[in-house]
Amino acid sequence: MNAAARDYCRMSDFDPEAMWPTGTMRLLLQAAFHKDHDIARQAWTAWEEETDFDEAGWSEMRLCAVIARRLDELGVSARNMPRISGIRRYIWAKSSSVLNAAIPVLEALKDAGVPAVILKGGARRVLGGSGSGERHIHDVDILVPKSRFVEVLDLTEAIGWNNTWGASRDWLETMFTSARHSISISPDGKREVDVHIHSLLLNRCPDHDERLLRRVRQVPMGQLDVLVPGPEDLLITACVHGQLFDPDGAQDWVGDVVDVIASGSIDWRVVLEEAERRDIWVYIYVALDYIARDLGHEIPDFVLDKSKDMIAQPFLDEYLGMANFWDAKTREIRASWGAATQERARRWAARVHPEPDGGRTALRKKGSWKTVRERDDLQSAYRIAVPEWTRAAAGHVTLEVKCKIRPTVDAQTFDIVIACFESHKVEFSSQSVDVKDHAGWFGPTLRLSIPIETTMLAAYTLQQVEIQFLQPGTLAPAPVGVRSVAIRWCA
């Protein structure tokens, strides 16, 4: 997507075309997927004229596999047809190998009665639709019930598949389910299966995948019967995940969406219902608008109109910041994600507990002080447990923090941030601190009160959050010495 489109804008200024693929990638996508053969032929000719095949990136080579199949249909030839055919054979063989490598995991889970739903590119390969043989897959994504995640760890470790992060078993059992949506496992560092407890990182409330799991279908994969999502859920995961996570800049998701639309099996009412439940209107709108206007495929007007009308500002800000997420390095982008995450949590709470107070009883509770750290070091983040009772409080709870800081010349001001503990931080609240007037090697104790919205704690069943000491307005650790940190929760 076009990086220039990430600048903040209001909904009235939003132009979805600014988020479309550009340059030679756009031409190649038109050649591969445009419904009008004349436009597809023109795009292919233009791509060949503008592209040095030897300089083309892997993202474009992946689409050349699709082109290899379509050239006969278009009645055109390619200057580098032998090389394109070779790429097509490589992708078919490589992706088939990746899928077959996951069979031991799928068999172990099936034997134990654990439902495992194959997601994204793997599902398309299994379903065998048009062009599925040219779909490149790096690993196999499977969705398992969150409640059985620890059991899945036991089953996969028993057959020699371990997480590739080097994460401890204690962290996986206590932190993972509140911090992440998936984790990669492998027996040898080459073959990989991505185990999901949520189909999408954006949607991690308890019931977000409930209906997806009701719509799964059983299909054969060789000698093994496996589960795949319904067509509506295939489209949704392609639209959302494809626009967020693509480190190679590839656009495989476009083929996934075109393929499921061409099947004619989509119930568009289900797509709209899921977009509303998940608050992903902007992702659906931009993707389908592109598929309709730039690739010529028919999308019902009522789908596009409602998707556009329902976009709320927090989610637009999130989208503009997170499109091509691998570039999202600034605190402003993380803040836009955090605001959208909080808004999703509030809407989830209102839906699940429609009472005025969110279905919770107002509490009056003040916990005792608990020391988190008491030593002199430069660590910039401290994990703290979230008491279960805080999730039952109405509105907000307050985290009170006491800390002794060693100021330096380079860090006379800093921010204390409360964030969800995960590799991609979601900020809950922050407070700026000025210590330039503190006397002595260690200044006097700072006392701060930071409110945290309880819907965040409840919706994502967070078990731990993190106190971070950052340079003002950045994600960089503040160069301060921290002697002690103590906290208590209050409601």
C-alpha cells in the first residue's frame, strides 16, 4: 500500500485509492486478476515493458506463478516464459511441501479431539479453487480453541514441535493467551505451523471467532479430513490480515479474495455482520473497493456503501497507521492502535453487558503496595500482574506507582507508560514525569496515579501489563536508573 496515505486524515478526506498497490505491482495484479481480459493483457504488456525481470522482487515473482497459468487464457506470450514456468513449479512444490509437513500436527490434534481449522493460504490450497496451485504459502496457519491451547502445546511438543520464539513454557501458559493471537512452532526451524488462538490479531475478545467456528467445513487433504473456514470468513481474514502483515510486500491476499468471490458462495449479509462485530469496516471497505474498481469484480453496492458509512474515526486512524504493519515503528502509530483496541473493548463490553454500568458492580477497593523491583539497574520495563478482581470493576481502575529514579543529564524528563505486555505494545495510559529538580543520587520517591479502563482488562483477559520508562514521545527506553518500583491497584 502507498505509504503516503498513512498521514492522519478525517473520514471526509479519506481516499481509499491512496491505499491501493502502485507502480508495477498494480500492473501485475491487474494482469493476474482483472476480470476484463483486454485490460489484463494491456497490464501484462505494460509490466513487461517497465520491468527488468532480473531486478523484479520476490513479491512480483510470486504473482508470476499466477500469470503463467493465465497467459494462455489471455492469448499472450511472455519473454521469460521458461523462467516464469520454473517459478510456478517451484511455488507449487514448495507450498505443497509446507502443507504436507503440517500433517503430523494436524493428525495429533485430530486424534486428541482438538478441532484445528486451517486458515488463509493453506485453506485455499486445500480447497483447490482456481489458481490455488499457484498460491505461495510460507507456513500453515491453524486456529485452535483458546481453552485448549496448553493441551495443544503438550500434544505438539510430544511429537517434537516446539515454539520458534524460545519462549518459556511458563510464559506460554501464563502470558500468551492474553498477549498474542498466534505462535509459530517447528520441529527443525524449517517446517512451520502457526498456531492461532484468534483468527486475527485485531479481534481477541472472547467471542470474536465464535461464529467462524460454527461455519467451518470438513474437506479432504489427502488421506486426512481437515477443517477450513466458510467462504465469508476466508474473505474476511484475507482482507484484514493481507493488508496488515506482509513483510515481503506481496499481495497474495488479492488472489484469495478474488477466488472466493468467483466461487459465488458468499453470503454478503454474513460479511457485514462480522464486520460490525469485529469493527473492521475500513479493512473490508478498502479491500473490496480495490477489488471492484481496479480489478473489475462485482461487489454489491450495498456492501460497499455500508462498509464506507460504518467506518469510525478510531479504526480509520488505526488503519492508516498499521497498513503494512512492519513499518509501524512510531509511538503515534502504536497510540492509534491502542485507541482502536480500547474502542473495540468498549463496544464488546456494551454488546455483552448492555446494562448502563457494563454489567459490573462498582467496587471500592484499594490493594496493598507490592514491590515489583528493588535494585539499581537500567531496565526500562517491568511486568506486573493484573488482579482478577479489577476486571469486575465498573469504568476505570487506578494503578498507583511509587518509584525511585536516578536522573541523568540525558533523561531529566521521561514518560511512564502502562502497556499491554506483548511484542507489539498497546498503550493503556501514560504520564510525563519531570525529575530535573530532584536532588541526590537517587531522587525522592515519585507517586503517580494512572487510570486504566477495565473493559480492556476484561475484553482481552489480560493477566499482566507492563510499566515502561520511555523517552518523551518515543518508544525508546529512557536512560534512567530505576532503584525500586512498587504498585497497588485501586477501584
